[in-house]
Amino acid sequence: MPKVKTKSGAKKRFKVTGTGKVKRKRAYKNHILTKKETKQKRRLGNKAVVKAEDMNNVKFMLPYAL
């Protein structure tokens, strides 16, 4: 059976925690930040955990990480 390639974009964007959860960056913090409130920008700076509904897609992109 051949090896499965990891998606190179996914390996840059996701990190796996010690308990097996997958961390991701939040969206909407790249540009047009002047109209967003400071509280919102601070919240968007934190990492989030990938939801269970999206885990199948992440497992496909990172076959050896999980």
C-alpha cells in the first residue's frame, strides 16, 4: 500500500494537541481591522479547536497526525 501524502497547506494551518484535538486559527483577523472592536480582535487572536463535524476533513488532510 503506498504512503498517503499530507496536504502541505493543512500542515501549516493545524496543530495537534497532546490529547488529540486539533487547533486552528480563527478567521477575520487579516485585514480591515479598523472597523472591528478591540474585544473582537483580541478574541480572534486566540486559537480555536476544530469541531467534530469538520474532523473527517482534517483527518483526510493530515493522515499521520491523528
